[in-house]
Amino acid sequence: MKRKTRHGIILAVLLLILIAIVTIVGLSYMSPSEDDMRKGRAVVTYNVYYSINIDDKECLFFSHQGDSSLVALSADSTFIYRKKIVPACWINKFSLLPSCFGTLLISADSVDYDLEAYNIELSLRPMLKKQYGQMQERLSVLDRYIEEMDYYLSVHNLQDEGYDYIVRCHADLEKKKETLKRTLDIIHDTDSMMNVRDSKVEVKAHEEFVCYYYDNQGELQHEQCTPLMRNVDFSGKAYWVVQMQSETTPEGAVPRSRHRVLPSVNNIYDLYWDQWGVGNGKADSIVICKDPEKYSGQLYKGKKQGKGVITIDDRVIRGVWNNDSLVSGTRIDSLGIYEGSLDIDGKAKGHGAYASYDDNYYEGHWENDCRNVFGFSLSHKYGMRVGEWKEDRYLGEKVRYTTDRIYGIDISKYQHERPVTVTKKVRVRKGRRYRWVNRKQTVTKVYPIDWSKIRITHLGTVNNKRVNGTTDFPVSFVYIKATEGTSIVNKYYSNDYAQAKKNGLKVGSYHFFSTRTRASDQARYFLQYAHIKKGDFPPVLDVEPTADMVRKIGGKQALIRRIKIWLTTVEKWTGVRPILYVSQNFVKKYLEDEEDLKKNYQIWIARYGEYKPDFRLIYWQLCPDGRVSGIQGTVDINVFNGYGAQFDEFKLSRCVEKDCVLR
């Protein structure tokens, strides 16, 4: 009897245990209530990147594998990750027991990143070899950009619009250059290490997780998480189990159950819903949409407010919204990355910067996705351009004229001789009688120059000039025409030269080039009559042929050959390189491909518009009709490309070092 009773008790206990197990398992499969589901939700940002390790040391980093290349390969780990926002829910480690400890279940990619890393490792060497060559080309591009910026900074200062952009971008490019050089060195070392038997070169995948949730006070909080495991459920859906670094579950969070015995069955179907939301029970919430063309991010009272992400016209925008309107953000497309202000349609509007993947760059103002108003660009084709833009078209750099700038003039006989109309009485015969009548005649009147009163009082009438205050600028240098061709000498040249120097002006002499005589003869003619003394500015060749003149002497190459003959001949006798004076149109038509001329000789450009010439130059002739006190009539006004410090350096390094006498 006692034995039967004992057996009955054992059976009853076993039955109770079985019922408890069934109950626990059954309860674990029950769907949580709507309120519990809301309190059990969170959002996680999921970042993936790879590293190339040499003997277990992380040396290079990249985002992912592209077309036979490693995207964003760099020695610097601070690059753009493949960042995703994914649904998450709090879970218990043990069914029905309070055992969450900050553990989260999140949906995951179907990609096995460790396997992908292994596959990349198998083809690593040819990819690195290819990218080594590409990075060397990119380094030469950066060197060119930095050199362009160095030149710009050497002839501008803080009062020039855009100067601060260039300073900041210059510093950024210097950092990029150093990182690129370091990356090239490591790639070279990696290739060498692959030949060493005992060395280990491997590719590792890295995942980073950050959880976002609302606390009891309704404030949005975030914390980094540690990955615990990755698995796939019975339906083929992948998920991650991660844990907050504090190993603490936020107050108010309601964790779900999780099976450790059957980890592939975790009640995660709702993580793959088309839409997922997390809120604070007030007005703030975060929504995640499976469709990338729908908004995922922060909401306030159902309107987009705060950070979010959306895809518009195949361009991913990670932006900031205010009252349902997109304000600013980062926009990524197939050509490059834009950062700055955006309109409601995701188009660039306001201030922003765009960097293409092939190292073209623009920073400045935008309207309707077009460069507008003011900005600066770096490009393979045009180098650096700073100034005003209109509907994506570069107009030029508009200069602000102040007393800090260095001004000069150039003169010839036309500043002395002016045609004037006078009325004279002449005796004429009419029939048998003579009588006196008034007749108008044009005569040439000669005016002297009062060199003691030389000051610029007007910058001409061609386009508006931005002048700070009243136009009353000192003249720091003057160029005087000496000769033309092989037969014309300016009869006022010697006196003007002497008087200008007597009044403390820096003086230079120029020759007007002719296509009718040999260049070598013109050079000797100039050297014979021009005064080229120690301390004078470099001589100038003024080249202004018509298209018909160029055609008659044999075309562009014949013209360039003659110009070079004159320049080299004068340089040989004076010991200083002459300056070439041309127009902006001449540069575009004849000098675009003449790299040696542009590199070896300084250029003086005439451009009578509101914009500075788009060219490296030493002087800019900004108008032909300026006014100068002490001179009758109009005068060519010029600006030195730089300020006081650069002008002083020019006077020390570029002037004639000794008197020149042609023997």
C-alpha cells in the first residue's frame, strides 16, 4: 500500500512538472500584449566594416568590396560605414525569468560577413596592387590641388571672400594626403609580408551596434552594444543577439522570452514587419520602414522631427527634419557625397559641400541642386576656381577694391596726345571777294603728366566695381611703352621714365609686339632704346594680334614660336624673365596648351569685366578707361595679384639686378 502511494506521489509530481513545462513552453510561444510589445521595442544602428590585419594588428580599413576594389580603403578607421537602422526588442535569456540584463534581439542581414571577409582575403593581393596604382594617381591629384591652394593663399588674405573656405579645405587636404601616403606605405608593407612564410595577413569583419530607446522620463537614450551570437531561424530569417555594455535593462522595458534550447525559434516575426515603431508614450517616436523610399527616423506628433533617413531618386539622405520638412544632411549617390542644407525634395539648397568619388569638390551656395551665388571648386579639368556661379556655370572671382591692394598704371604717347576739335577762322574766296569764316578742325594737343599728383580716382565704366569707400588709391608702379615693332619709339618714353622714378614709382618698360618683323630683331630694337636699370620691374612683351595677323604668319604655333624668341632673347640680355601681356581671350585661344610658357613666365592679363581673370597672373588690367589725377584723359588701371607682403617679395626677387646695355 505504501509502495502504491509512493508511486502515485511520484507520478503526480512528474505530471505537475510536465504540466509546468508545457505551460512554460506554451506561455513562451504566446504573443505579447500590445502594451508589452510597445514597451519591449528598441532601435539599433548596425555598422559593418572590415580590417586588414598583419600579425593580428589592424592596419588597413575598408567599407566593403566593390567592383574588384576595396571601397574607402584607408589607414584611418574613421570612414563611412554601411550603417543601417534595424528593429530590436528586449529579450530574457531564460524563459519567463527576469534575465534580460540589457539583451536585445535584432534583425540581421542575410550576408555572412565572416565568410565575405574570407572571400576577400582570397583575392586580396591583386585588389591591393590595383588600388596602389589608383591611390598614387589620387596622390598626384591632391598634390596639384594643394599647390593650387598654396598659390591662392599666397596672393589673397582674409578680406577676400572665400579665403576661410580655402584655409579649411587646405588643412583637410593636407590631412588626407598624409593619410593616403600612410595607406600606400602599409599596402606596400602588406604585399611584402605576404611573401614571408611566418607572417599572417588576414581580413576581419567588424560589426558595431548602438541601441536607441526612450527612458522612463521619455528622453531618447543610446548605448553601445556587444554582439553575443548570430543565428538563422527556421524560416531562414537572420538575427543578432546583442547586449548593452552596461548589462542593464532600462526601467520600464518589458523583455520577451528567448529559447536557449531551441535558439532558432525566437518569436521574432514582427522584427520583419514592413514598419516598426518605438515611442515614449507622449509625442516622440522613432519609426523604421522596410521600404527605403519611406522615411525612417524620429517623429514628433506624427511629423518628421529630428534625424532620419530616406531614399529619394536613388540617393540616400541621412538628414535632419523640422516640422516635416528636410533641412540638412548627408546625401549619398553613385557619384559622390553632399553635406549641407537641403530642400524638401532632397536637392541641395543653401550652403553645402559636394565631394565626388573621383576627387572633384565644391563648397559654397546651392540652388535647386546647382552651384549658385558664391563658392569654390576643385576639379581635374579646371583646377581651383573661386568666385561667383550661376546655375552651375562659373562666372569668375569678383574683387573688392580697397586701399590694401597694390595698383599700377601703364601709359604710352596717348596719355600725352589727345585729339581736340578747335574752331579756326579761315579766309575763303566767294566769287570775286574773300571773307573770313569759322571752320572746325581736329588737331593733336600735347599734355604733360604731373607726376607729383599721380593718384587713381576712378576705376573705369566697364561693369560695376566693388569699391570700399571712395576711389582714391595710390599708384605703386607704372609701365611705360618704349618701342613697337622695329621702327617705332615712344617719343615721351625717356622723360616719363625719368620723372616717374624721380617721384618714387617703380618703373618697367614694355614693347608692343608686331607680326610684320622678326621677333629677334624686335627684341634687339627694344633693348637698344629701352631703359633697363637696376631695380626696375621686369620688361613686358605686349601681344595683341588679330586673328587675321596670326593666320598670315602661319597660325598659332608660328606666333608662339616668335613670342618665345623675344622672351628668351630679352631674358638673356637683362638677366630677368620678362612678363607676357595678353588678353583673357588670347589665353583661351593660344595659351591653353602652352604649359612651358605658363609655367616659366609670369602673365599680365587684360580683362575688362567685373571678374578677375581665371588664370595665374602677376598683374590684372581691370579697365582701359580709368582716371588718374595728374594725367589728362583715360588710363589703363592695373592691380598687382597680391597684397603688401607679396609685393615686397616681388620687388626683392623679380626686379632687374643690374643695368642692361646692349652692345
